[in-house]
Amino acid sequence: MRKLLLLITILLSPSIALAHEGHGGVGLFHHFVDLAPALGLLVVIAAGLMWVKNRK
């Protein structure tokens, strides 16, 4: 699980580092609204996997 979280962080880092203002968005990374549903789904999946792992 730690390796998965590390991989996700590494993959998302360039998009955060290259963030830009514009298009009337809030803050630097204005595409967050576009990615929010995918990030929410990722959080739900990770929580479900952790729940299943700790249930055993």
C-alpha cells in the first residue's frame, strides 16, 4: 500500500509543479475541479482496500 501511495504521489507531482493560473480558476491549480471526482474515487477505493486488509 505504501508503494502505491508513493507511486500516485510521484505521478501527480508534475501536474502540481506545472500548475498555472488562469481560466478564472481558484488558486494555482484550477484544474482540481476537473480531477476532483477521480481523486474522490481513488480515496474511496483506497479506504475500501484498507478496510478489507484490516478486517482479516
